[in-house]
Amino acid sequence: MTPREIVRAQIEHRETSPVPYTLGFESGVAEQLDAHYGTRDWRERLVPYMTHCGGIPTMAKERVDEAHEVDRFGTLWRIDRRPFHLERPAMPEPSFEGYEFPGPEAFVNPTLKDDAAKALEAHPHGFSLVHIPWGLWETYWGIRGFENAMMDCVAEPDFFEELLDRLTELFLTHVAQCAAVPADAVMFGDDWGGQRGVLIGPERWRRYFKPRYARIYEAVHAQGKIAISHCCGSVADILPDIIEIGLDVLESVQPEAQGMNPYDLKRQWGDRIAFWGCLGSQSTIPFGTPDEIRAEVRRLRAEMGRGGGFILAPAKSLQPGTPTENAVAVFEAFTEET
């Protein structure tokens, strides 16, 4: 089977050997492995199971000065620190008065088709996806500011819904751009959860986001593509709703968050949704021993991969500060079967 066929089989809940994986590296970690091995040749052992073939610039920014950028909604971001800081929201008040909402033309990626063709030519056997980052919730608070957004969903429900409706129509045009790309999937990113649960609560998520994402996932399926969403934090309380509206793959599956034990999720929902991730980036990877890391990877493969529905990955790409011996253990455990 090709890497693409293996990934698709897992998403369709068919067991495979090997279990597919993805392994990303944040700044400096890959270089730690270069130094450990004394060469870059170790990178050749990574199987490119999944291929990113372009995306939609949902949060593209333009430089204002050395310390600031402005996005296409008009929000000012401070960029001379990490994480980036929202300096001034595009809409400081819950009102559209005097604000010109950007049209879909502001988010067109004119090179998407060519970018995808190059990526697919470079990795013809990988499972391909188009990326639409910053989903409805993250875009909302990017326009209003996080604290304002949290208050809007309670104190300004009419405004909250109107802005979400406008964003939903915009995201449907983003999905429409993907129709010209022969990718296997469209991947979204929207962090609905914190460590302890859904940020705005399950009931408000169901009111505001469930019907709108149902439309977005339906548009993806209408193109014959698979719907994937990245989401950090705890979404256990709304997982049945996420499945109901048609999400095919949930990515990250952060095991440290409340209710997100991957083995429990597998037992409850593993025949209805695929999980991508599950290796703890706040626990096992930074704080486990190399032997503990290898044991957990073996367990994830055996239990999460049983019956299909699993793609192995760290919940987050390997982070700066990861001990070199732990990064080596993750890499070698991931590649030992290939």
C-alpha cells in the first residue's frame, strides 16, 4: 500500500500495518537531531504519509513597522515577541457601524492550484490536504480581541451570531477555492477547548458553532474530500456533536486536557471518527524518559490503531526545549516500523 492508501484506510476505519504518522519540529529541534546524528540523513527515514499542498491566507498580515503587522480584517498585531500579541482589535466595539467587512477577494490564493500541483508532483503517493487555518472562533477573537469575544457570546448574542454568519459565508468561499485542487482533504484549525473544557461552554458551542461548521463540513464533503480539524484542548463534551456534523478526523487530541484520554475516546467513539495525534506534548515528550516515550508510542500504535481510525503524531510538533534524548526517542519510535 502507498502512504496515501494507508492513511485513507485508517480514516475509513480499516486497520493497517504500519500505522501512519506525522512528525513535525518547531524551531531548533531538528537541528538538535542533526547534531546528535552528525548528519541530516536521518530525515530520509521519515515517511511522508501526508502532504500539505497549499492553503488559504485567512490571517495574512502586512508589515506596518519592525514591531507590528496588520491583518486583512484590520487587527494590529505585535510581532516582536512570542507568542504574537493582539495589540488593537479591528472591531473594538460590538458594532458594524463604520467597519468595512473584507470581501472574499481579499483571501484568494492565486497560486493555490500551482502550489498544489508542485506538492503533489514532489510527493505523488502521499495523502494530500489543503489547509484553511484560523477557523470561525479564532478569526472572531482575532477581530474583536479574546476578552471581548468571550463576553460577546454572552452579552451580545445577536452581534456574535451576525459576525459568525459573515465569517461562515467567507469560509464557504475559502472551501470553494479548494475545489480546483485534487487534494484528499481540507484541514481547518480552530481551538475550541482549553485545558478544562470548551472555552465558551458546550451549550454555547452547540448554539453558535455546530450549525455553521455543519455547513462548512458539508461543503468539503460535496467536493468528495475528507474534513479534518485541528483543535487543542478539551472537546470531550462536544465530541458527539462534532461527529454528528460530519468531521472525519480530529487532530491534536491533547491527552493532558480534561476528558481527552485517547484510549477512552477510542473506546467510546473510535468507530465514528479518526484521531490524529495523541502523544502528549505537555507530558510524555518533554518529561518522560526515552523508554517511557517508546512504550507509549508502541501502546498508541497497538490500541489506537486497532480497527483503524488513527494517525500517530505528537499533539504538537516537537517544541523548543525538548531534551535531545527525548526527541531522538520520539523519532526512532516513530520510524522503527518503516
